[in-house]
Amino acid sequence: MNIKDVNRVSKLMLALTLAGAFLLAPMAVSAADWRTISAEINAGTALVTENGFGHGLRYGGGILWRASGKFGVEVLFEKYDVPVNEGAEGLVPGEMRTNALLFNSQLYFTSRGRLLPYAIIGVGFYFIGYAPDAPIERQLDFVDRMALQLGGGLDVRLSSRLAVTGKVRYNMVKTWVEPGPRTDRIRVTDPTQQNILHLYALAATLGLKLSF
């Protein structure tokens, strides 16, 4: 296992540890306040607003714990690939490939009725790859980073167990491109000496949510 693989495993372990703390926090609420557990699948589009980047298909799925009538916690996985144009951050044409593990709070504006709007705030752990369209002399890659999630959504209940859900969400990743493979730990590198990228991605999705 090389250094990059070790770093990815370390980040995944950190993500799972933080997720555990994040998900156990609502258990301070009495057990009677726990309403439902839901599974969700969704698909849509992701648009990266940084110059030289495009948009692509985005899909994902996960689990939502509805802690009370006004609060829920979701753990989602998402994947999207977007094109990279010639010259963007010194890169040749290619594709940015993104996998993310998201931990979001959902704050519902109402707990009754068929229409349930909510706000989204949380964090995501982004594992970002770069695949050039043609072979290049040296390997280049994006640095995996954590991102802030902000947005909103709407559940349209079709029945007590099934709902159509739509979301619009910004994720904000601060990263940079560096030669690979990485041999030092991420904290050894001084990000202020890098060409920092703020990869603001707008994701719009539509999906189904099944409650148990």
C-alpha cells in the first residue's frame, strides 16, 4: 500500500469517526422523538463554477435519520465527473472525477403535510481525481479535501412511506493541483504556497426516499 492509499484510508477512518459523533449527537433527544429512517437514491447534474471546468452527471444515495419533526441527519455518498478544459490551472484537457462522503443536517420548516421544505448544512469529504484525455509526462492530481455543504430541498410525500425529493446544494472545496504521487503528509505542505482552487459546485438532484 503506497502513501496515497494510506492517506485515503486515514481520511476515511476520520470521516467515519466524525460521522459517529455527528450522528450520536441527536440521541440527546428522547427516544420517543425519533420518527423515521429513510433510504434515498438520487441523480442530477453538478456544475463546477471555476473557470475551465464544466458540468456532468451526478448520482448518489444514502440514509436519513429523522430525529424529530424539524431535524434530520443524512449520510450520503455522491459521485460526479466534470470535464477540464485546456489551460485550466495549467492542466491539459481531461476529466475531474469526484467521490464524496457527506454528513448533512436537514432543518425542516414544517413537520406536517405533503410538502416538506428543508434547509441543508453539513460537511463532505471529497476524494478528487484527474484523468487527462492523453498521456502526460508527469502525474498530476487534486488534493483530497473537506468541503462545506449549503443548500435546500423539498420532499413531496406520495404516501406515508414514499416521497419524491429534490435538492439544490452548493459544496465548497478548497484544494490545489500538485505532482503525484504524494509522498508527504498533507500537513507537511504549506497550502499558501500553492495555487488554491475554490471549486464551488452546484448540484441539483431529484430522487426517491423510502421510509421505514
